[in-house]
Amino acid sequence: MTYSRNAHNMDRAFKFKLLILITSVLLGHAGCIPAERSKMEFLMIKYTVADLPETPQEMIILKSGEASYVSHTNERFLQRPEIGLYESVLDPSLLSLLGTVFTQHPFSTLPDHTGNMPEGGLSRTVHLVTSSDETIKQIGPADPVESPMQNILNHLDGVVQEIMKSPQQVLRAEITSPVIDAEKNLSITLHLSNVGKENLWLRSPSQLVNQSDGWLLIETWPETPKPGTMWSEQKVNIKPYLAEPAKKTDGSPATLQLLPGASLHFTLQGNFPGEPGAYVARVSYCNFMEQFSTESLIVGQLFTNTIKI
Amino acid sequence: MSYHCSECGRTLVSRAGDTCGACAMKETRQRVQAEHEETPEREVSHEERCEPVCGATQWTVTEAYCGDEANLVCTITGNPPDGPAIIEILHPENGSVIETINAEMTGGRVESTWVTKAQTENWRTDEIPFRVKAAGLTCNSSNVFTFRDRPTSNWTRKDFMRSCPRREGVAVQRHRTVYELNLEADKVKQRLKLKSFPTGGITDETKTAFETMVTTQSQATWNNGSNDKTFHRRNCQRGDECDCAFDCCKVGYELEINFVDADQHRRVYIVPQPDPPTAQISSWCRWDDSRWAYPPKAVTTYSHEVGHMLGQYDEYVTRCNDPSAAGTLCRQPAPAPAGQHNLMSHSGNSTLLSRHYRRILSFINSKSGNDTYDILPECT
């Protein structure tokens, strides 16, 4: 299994089943398969959330219960500092609940924001395939979402959390050991771990500083806001340099392989511009390069845990 | 036995009364005729010859666009022998030689062309002479070459709908695009007028900081993005490799953003970001309405949103990518191919490509009086 953000790189069995399901829909349209009775059984649900519009999160659920979720950012799930590919087989009761949720109101008639979507902003797409038809709904950030649709979205978000219990190729990032010396030099240790079951390839942190297709930043802000200014305005980003293990960007490997359960540790250093006082920090690791040589890389923006400095 | 030419009285001819044919100028003929009448036809030595004299030396094309060819001609009377000639194009201010053209004189005539090239920033008023060295003479041009100036325009308001790809059964979604353009002497100026509306939690100080950040970041991104691109005259004979240092065959670009209280092109609602570490809000544009979060989620957010206001499509896959057919020149692909990640495709990337300036090129060509311009490097 290779990390990817679309269905084309899933394993052969999964792809074959998807092909069968899509074919069933087409045959159903042609009248070759008897129409479904009143209870809706879905063949496939695809749920896309564009936290990062260039690399949206994508969940696919098949009738069989096989489900996958590819995440490219954890910014809405900061309590879990990880991104990657998750796969699971959902419990039949959860599948049944989903089927019920989609039939409480005829999905095809639910109002959505198609034709009035803004450019940018957090958008979601729900793609439902049944034996008789196929419906795509778009929900944007600009207009209200009616309750039935919101109910569906809430359930789908819940299924995401369920699938995330089964990491396959997942990169986790954490920071520890913050130190600020008298010259206001900040030092933090970044731990990158593979918490999945399969090998993964990632862009080396040393390759992300000052790049146009990614970044590595130490984000800091005051523990309590200064009066009179927006707290978010007080956030300061530091471009770090890596003291260990790669002291120079040239000569160090561009990509790294992590075996399941393995970790790599990096010491990040940078000048801390804040005033003395209580601050907190996290690291933002972001890579948009999808392929290096023959390896598929973890793509997206990963926020670590937040620590006091 | 040799005789003097009956016109100039100098060149030797084989028969009495013949003319040498070299004395074409009436004044010369009249003068030498008078001299000859004082000195009757007589036998002369073989050493006597008709001296060559500079004749008409001038540009025959006295005005053209920079990069066009200008023709010049020089005639030398006195029947000079055919041979090499050197044409020197002279600097309009200090008279130094800016270009040397090797030519041939045939029958007392030198003709050539010069691929015109501005020499100073005052090219619009510079006057360029030339001289020809041949047959031991130096002939200076009697006229000068001047450059034809590019047309300019008044401010032109552009107000159009940018359509999204059509989907069966769904009305075509459109986004409104409004801005102004002006073709100035040396550049296209693009102006975007915005009016900001603070929402809950945005103070006057924050509004000012927001407007400053939008203006500073967006102008820098779009203006710096044009620095490695050129709008260049297609007919410039120096071609794509033209190294002209001035704007005579090239047009620059400048974006100006102003926040106004009225007559805006677009409205922008300012939305406060949630406190850290909560997930940051993304900014968006739609139709005639925009909501931008402050501070921005990424350092390139405002430049990207301004891009939509300038008529750009997203170059990540959405339901509203560039609907023009594949293969259309300067089309915006989605997703952007590897190696072409840019401001409209990826967060944090401020790269702009030639295709992002396609609307500027169209405007130039609508105002340039049939003198077509291309953008270099070409759109990929």
C-alpha cells in the first residue's frame, strides 16, 4: 500500500470492488439490474473536506464497510498531531446508521451550495453513489447549511474519527525539550514517527526551510494575550535551522524513510524575537512535493503539539 | 590620345566631346563647364582624374518602432570604384559609434538597413544620425532617424464575468471581475479599488493594519512576479533574445491597490481569526463579495485572493477551474503540473507565471495600434 490522496493508488482488491460498484450503477441506469426497493443502500460515499484546498482530505466508504481516509492536515484535529492514510472496516451498525442518515431526507433533494460556491474557504463535497443514481453535493463557507445536511456532515465527521483509529501510513510529529538561552536562541527537539503499519517516505525537514513547495516553521505566541491587540496578531513564526542530524541542507538526504514504529529526531534552533514572558510554541511541517524519484511522499501540513517555552 | 571629359574637364575619355558620366550634379557640371571653357580641350596627362564627392546621404525610413528596420542610402559621385563601405550609426547624445555595418558600394551607391535600437532613456526624442566611409570619403547623413512612440490610453474599466465550467443541470457559476487598466508610456498600470467592512471584533486599528497588509503584500507579489517577464513587440527584429535596455520595444507592469470609501470595485469583509491554536479560517471570494480573515492563514493568502479579483482561477482542482479548452494559450491548468506550483495552486507559494498576466497582454494588444506584443517567456 502506497500513500496517496486519491483512490487510484489503493490496493487492487479495493480498486476492483470500486470498479464493480461503479459498473453496477451504470448498469442500473441502463435498466439491467432491478431497481432498489424503498430502503436506500449506498454503494459508495466519498466525503471531501478542503482544509488545504490543494490537497483536500478524502474519505471513501464502500458498501462492504471498507473505508479509507487520507488526511493532509490536522489543523481541525490539533489534539492528534498526525497526517496520512487510515484504513478500516466499519462496523455494520455504523454502516446501517449511515444509510439511515442519508434516507431521513432524500439526499438528492437536499439544498446545497452548488452554483454559488466561493473561491477559497473551507468547502466540503459529499458524493453518494447508490444502485440507482449518483448525487454530488457541495457545501461552502459562505452560506448557511440546513439542518438535514448538517446532520449528514456531522455523521461523516464522526466516521472520520472512527477510521482514524486504524493508521496505515501515518506520520506523527511532536516537539519536546524547549530551551531559550540568554541570547534568546530557542532550541526545540522535533520527533517524527511512523505510527502506521506500513513504511512511509517523507520530505526531510532540512529540505523545507526557505522552499516554495513547503515550509518548516516554529510558531510562537504569548500564553495570555496582550491587551489591546488581537491574540492571533501576536503569533510569530521562526524559520529554524537544523542543528542535528543534518547541519547543512546540501549533502543531507532530500527524503527519509520511516519504518513502522520508527522515529527520527531533529534539533531545531532559531532566534526567538518575543519579549520575556510565558510563551507557547508548536512546529508547522508542510510539504507539497508528491513524488521524489519513485517514492510517494507524505503531503500536507502537519502541526505538532503545543508546548510552553 | 586621351581627351578631357567635356563636362567635368577632368576625367580622361577616348574621344573628343565625350562625357565621363560621373558628373551627375548639375551644379558640378555647370562649374566645371565654365572652367573648361576657359581652358580649351587639350591633351592631358594620364595622371589627371575626376575626384569622388559625397552625394545624397540620408535615412529613407526616418521613423519606425524600436526593433524595426530603418533603410539608409549614400551616393558618392565622381565614379568611385566599387568596393567596401563602412556605415557607422551614431549615438544621439555623444556622437560615438553605436553600431558598425559593413556594406558594399556599387556604382557609387551604398544601401543598407539598421535594426533600430534605443540608446538612451530619452529614446522618444533622440535623433540618430549615421555616416558612411567609402572611397576615402566620410559622408554624414543629412537627416536623422527618430523612434515612433507606442500609443497610450486613458483608464479603461474592465467589468466582466469569469465563468466556471458548465455542469449538466446546473446554472453556470460565475464570478465577477472588476478592475481598471491604463496603458502608460512605459507600462500597463492596473488599479484595484477595494472597500473593507470590519465584522465583529475588528477595531479601526486592525482595519488599518489589514488594509496595509493587503496592499503591501499583494502589490509586492504581483509586481515582483512581473519582473522576470516582458511584454515585447512581436515584430522586433531582435527576437525573443532582445537585449534592449529601455522600454522602447517592451512594456512593464504595475499593480496599484487602493482602499476607498466609495466607488469600489469589490467589497471585502474582514473576519477576525480565532485565537491560537484553534484552526485558522480560510479567506474566500465570490461574485461581488469577499470575506478575508485577519491575520491571513498563509503569507500568500491576500495575494491569492487579489489574484481572483484580477481574473485568475484556482489551479488546484475545484468546481471552478479555468473552463477554456485544453491547449488554449495561457490556460490555467488544474492541478498545476509539478514544477509549475504557483500562487494560485499552493499555499505559501508566491510564484507567478506568464499565464497569470494574460489579461494584461490582451489589453496591450487592444491598445497598441495593430503592433502586436507577446509575453516572454511564453506561456507554458
